[in-house]
Amino acid sequence: MDTVNISSLWNQACEHLQDALHIDVYSRWIAVITPVRVEKETLFLGVDNDFYQSWLEEHYLPLICDALRAVSGKDWNIAFTVNPVDLFTHAEAQPSPKQPPPKTLRERLLPRRQDQRLPLNPKYTMSTFVVGPPNSFAHAAALAVSEAPAKAYNPLFIYGGTGLGKTHLMQAIGHSVSEKNRSHTICYVTCETLLNEYIDALQKRSITDFRKRYRNVDLLLIDDIHFLSGKERIQEEFFHTFNALFDAHKQIIMTSDRPASEINGLEQRLVSRFEWGLVTELEKPDFETRLAILRFKQREMELSVDETVLTFIAENVRSNVRRLEGALVRAVSFMSLTQQPLTLDALKRLLRDTIEEEQQAEISLSAIQKAVAAHYDIRLADMSSTSRPRSIAVPRQVAMYLCRSLTQSSLPDIATAFDKTHATVIHACRTIQNRMDVDQTLRRQVQDISTKLGKSAHSLQQTI
């Protein structure tokens, strides 16, 4: 079968799939597929990375086969192959919709008017969430929940650092559910607001109204659930609210800056309930994702920014998306106010404070332990275990060395993190430092881990 016929076959199948799937699901998982070739009775379909391949094979392969059978009248074997193309090629190739008359820079940067029916930011939709490897799983989970609330994953617990997109993803689910079913009652609230309303209800003796407000919804979105920490009365109230919603098959979605099990002062019965469904993490965006976010924001603001400027910002602002967007706003504001092109030297001066803060950003001890455990393919629990085989002892010593070298933590703090004595930490640091002087393989391994943590090899100084 020639290329034209392959394209025609796939286009017909896509029309069939568009009718069967929600627009967000189709655009994220089906529209990214390209027909590659046919060999005997097998149709090879190209996708951008391994994650797409595994997800499609697990969740959409039968549906794709049914669509091809419907349009061609015969059964096809499907094989996915990873294309050697940029992860975001497809997204950037989409034609931009016709734009209204040009706006001022101030109008472009101001948030759009919120939907009066829902207290959700209209910008926080699935289509404006830029997907990359660090957030693909969380995005896929959000899509699944928006397609089948209270059936796919309930509750959905999303955690991650500041400015990584937790609120965006949560509210995007709210928008998606609202679009599909206008009759659904959707409630979005921050945990701080929930606490204040609870206190107000106690003072006004209107606790019954408070319970009705939160127990009679179809979708409950609670931001920053870690603020429940140490607040026993509201934890008791939320425990019963959670049970009422869960038993009524209503969807619950929560965000936090850490896993439920690491929220100090949170009752164990709540921890167990928060982990009943799916727990997913939003990680710091990698370079490709950061660059894709900047390109998307540039198009959204209807501005043309030199690619070298975007690349510089993506390379130097790594901590979170919010700071990344702030750096871009400063750059475009400078160009708008001065009416001059932005050179790299000018950009370095403009973002000097931000870049310095990025470089000085403290790496947590747990982040180092996770990175080392992942590099050596051992369990995170081995970092604080009493096991002493070489396959565990050396990675543990490397982790202690990096904690001492890349952070300002004291020896007792590091020792506590590994459940060891400070003398053990000193011995580990000296051992790794001495071995790195003669063992180039070990030195490269340590430098590789340091680089993955966002620190250069120059950060590895004498530790003791």
C-alpha cells in the first residue's frame, strides 16, 4: 500500500476516533500519531516517545483497531514506533486560530475575565497545559479523571513543588468536567479558605450549612491540602466530608507540596484515604519542557521573541514554571518599553537576580537521596537501612558526600536523614573524596548525579 493510501486510511480512522473520544483526549493521544508504513497486514504508527507508545498500547489499541476495521472492512495489526523528532513538534505545528485586533502588552499580560459560573481560572485548561516527560503521567491521570469522574482514580492526589502546575492541572479537570456535563456541581477551594469557612461556621453556629456546601457536590477540588497539618478539628470534619463524598461516588481531587505520608500532623486515617486512589507527582520541568512552555507563552502573548532569548531563559531558570513565565514577562516588557531588541548581555543583566537565586537554590537532602537511588537502581529505603553490601554501601556514601558538598546542611542533619551518626557521614565523605581522586568511573558517576540535580561539577568541593 502506498503512502497516499496509508494517509487516507489513517485520516478516515481519525474521523471515526474523533466521534468516539472527547476532544481533549483525541488531541492529546490520537492527533499526535502519524502513519509510517505498512508491512503485510501490520500498520506502523509513529509517536514521539516511549511514554506515548506504552500509554497508547495499554489504553487505546483496541479502540484504534476497531476504528481501522470500521473504515477498511478488515482487521489490522498495529505496531507503534518512536519517531526521532522533537517531543513538541506536533504541538507547535498546529495552526494558530485567527486573532482579534492587536492588544497592548498590558492587556496581553492581564488574566482573562473569569467564568462567573465557576471560580476557576479560565486560562487553566488542558489545552494550555504543556506536557513533557516530567509531567506526562500526572497529565494522563488528569485526563482519565476528567473522562470518568469517580470511576478512574478516586481520590486523585497530585503533589509537587511550588509553581509546577498542580493548580493548573486540577482546575483543568474542573473545566473539562463542566464542559461535558453542565449539571455537575463543581467546587474549587483552597485549604486555607476551607479552614476559614469552617471557623466562621463554628462562630455563627452554621456548621450544617458548611457540611451541605461541601458534601453535596459532584467534584470537590481542594488546593494545598497540606494546610490541614496539625489542625485536629478541621481534620475531623474533613474526614467525614471525604467519606460522604467517596461513598456517594463523587470525585475528590487534592493537591499538596508533598506526599500525604510526609505531611506532619496529619491523622493516619486521612493519610490512608488520600492514598486510596492515585497519587501522582509533578516534577521540575526538564529543558525541553521549559523551552516548550516559553514558546507556548510567547504565542499566547502574541509576541515574537528571538529563539536565543527563549533558550537562555530555559537553560537558566529551572526551579519552577511560575518563575520561568516571570522571566519571560520581564524580557518582553523590556522590549516593549525600550523598543529595542533584547541582546543576551542585556538579558543577563535583566535576569541577574533571578539567575543568582536559581544558582543558590538549596537542594533538599531527600532529593539527593532519590537521585542517587535512581542512578544506582536501589531502593530509597536502602539509604537509611543497616544493609552493608557494596552495592548499597557505596551509593549511600555517594549520597552522603553529595549532601555535604551540595547543601548547607550540618553533619547532624545529614546523619539524621540517613539514620546514621555524624561520624559515619564524615567517614563516607572522606572515602568518596579519596576514591574520586583515583577512580575516574566513580568521579563521572558523581558528576552525572550532580548534573541531574542541576549543579555543575564545579559545585563538588572538598567536603571535610
